Amino acid sequence: MESPEIRKLTLNIPKVYLYAFFQTFLIIIPVIVPFWVAKGLTLKEIFILQGIFGIALIIFDAPAGYVADYFGRKKTLVVGAFISALGFQVLWFGETFFDFVIYEVILGLGLALQSGSDVAILYNSLEKLNTQGRRVSFLGRRVTASTMGEGIASLLGGALAAYSLNWPAYANAAVAWVPMFVALTLYDPPGQNLPRGSHLQNFKDIGKALFGHSRLLTYAILNFIFYSFATYCAVWILQPYWKERGVAIAAFGYLWAANSFMVAAVSRFAHTIEDKLGSVKVVWLIAILPAIGYLGMAIAPGWWGIAFILAFPMCRGLNQVIFQDAINTRVPAEMRATTNSIGSLGMRMMFIIFGPMIGHVLDTGGTTDALTLLGVVYVAGIFFVAMPLLGQRHGFRSY
């Protein structure tokens, strides 16, 4: 007969998928740039807002991951989801640049507390259940649920924006409370927290595990950060790019949804793609896709340029599953939330450094200059980021 704990652990898996779905059910996102422009913000100010958001995450992310590993992932998920919901109420009522700064800081704290904790619960539950087969397939389903949430929300956001750019913000403020209620039902497996001894010793152990134990793990983390930045940065260029290409705002939701559904499909079958191509070819594919996407969008005219956007959901779907699984299967259970937070923190640091510069190029030179610049960066990244990982490729693949 199935024990109560086994039942709780088993139910955790679909609950994590449901949580991921609603955490990314962001109705405002496909039209947030036009929404802010309508409030009087410039593209440079919008990128500055994302830089502020990144600073908030840098301040909160790693400490929040440590808090989750130390006190419990469920507790931090509940608190983080509550704070994020408060942030979307500020977005709803916001009118000025300063209002949106407050929104970004609150959201940064909320997302930092949630960052990686649901993935940690998923992997810790699978370990307790002694799940047979590759855990990467479970992570793929979690990423699929997340991006399906994005896609469906995008369709709704685009439809609402056709009537008013404020309506998606109102709807998002209501739906933002759902993740908190889902998080309350999760079960945090016991016995997988950091020791309640010296914090300094815990920090030393985490640093050694992530960056002093295995070059393969270190390079996997760096690649995850670098290619997460590629797809995150593309998100903030897409909307002004569509506008330049004459796409109606009402169609933004459909395009954003198509992007999200593509991520969902790729992530769902990422492990199958790795089986077919092998881990080395998958790393090459992740590395070349951003370069193809950025340069193709910059060079190709009209809708041909828009077609190159498909490179980014393909890269994102593979990156979030292949690299994240490679990382989570190689770190101890008690430090998984911290590890996932560090990955997010690294990507945000890159955006803080380069985001305002990209926003300035967009304002002064347009999307073509910004896309060309990023394309060159990601061509260089093949040699300086991906190839060092490929040099450690033996043992990269996880089972």
C-alpha cells in the first residue's frame, strides 16, 4: 500500500507543473513595452527598468536561494509568490517611471524567493521516489508547463490589448495570486536542507561544489547563464522589432504565444533531441542558434526577418532543459535552490551590465544596430563560452 509520504511526493510532480504554468501566466508581458511607452517611458528607460530589476535580483537572488535551502523551499515559494502578486498590483496602478521602479524591486524580491525552488522540490521529490529513467524528461515537462502558461497568457494579453493596453495589467493583477495558493499545497521533502551549523562553512561548501569540484559543472553553469541572457535579451527587442516591421499591436499576443508554444514543444522533447543528436551536437546547436537569430533578424527583410525569431525559442527550450538538468544532477540536494538562483543571478548581472547599452542603441540606431551587435557577440561566444564546455564533454550527458 502506498505510504502517505510517497503519495505526497508523487503529487508534488503535477503540482510543480501547475505552479510553473501559473507563475509564468503573465498576461501583460506580450504588450508591456507598448504599455510602458503609452505611459510616457522611452526604450532606454524601459531597459533601465530591467537593469533595476536585475539589480534587485542580484541583491536578493543568491541569499533567497540560500534561505530556501536552509529553511525550506515551500516556505520561500509561498512568501515569494505573495510578494510577486503584490508587485503586479503596483503595476496595475502605476503611472510614472518611479512607480514602475517600485514594481520592479518588489517583483525582483518575489521572483528571487521563488527562483529555482520549484525545480529543487521536483528533483528532490524524484530522488526520494527513486524515479527510474532520465530526470531530464520531468524537467522538460516542467519547462513545457511554464511556457504553455506564457503562451496562453500571451493570447489573452493580445486580445485584451486590442481594447485597451490597461486591461492586460488589470487581468494580470488578479491571476498573480494563483501561484501562492498552488505553492501552499506542495510537500517539501524532509532531510534535504543545508546543515544548521555555520553559515560560513555552508557558503564554502556551496562554492567548492559549484566552482571548485568539476570544470564540467562550472562550464555548464557559465553556458546556462550566457545563453539564458541571449534569449532574455531577445524578449525585450522583439516588441520594438515587430513595431518597426509594421506588425499591429493586436497581433503581438499571437506572435508571443507562438514563441512560447515553440519553447514548450522544444523543451518537451529536449531529451529526445539529445538522444538523437548526442550531447555534443546539442551544445553546438544551443551555441549557434542565437547568432543565427540575431544576425538573421538584422539582415533579412520584412517577415523573413521575423521568421528568424524562431531561433530563440529553440535555444531557450534546449538551454533550460539540457544545461539545467546537467547542473541539477551534479549538485547535492541540499544546495539545489542556491545553485538555480546563482544561474539566474548571473544572467541578471549580464543584463545590468549590457542592458542599458542595448536600450541606448535601440533608441539611437534602431533594432538593426542592436541585433547586429548581439549577433557578433554570440558568434564570439561559440569560441569563448561553448567550446571550453565541449572540451569537457565526456560525461556531460545526464541519466
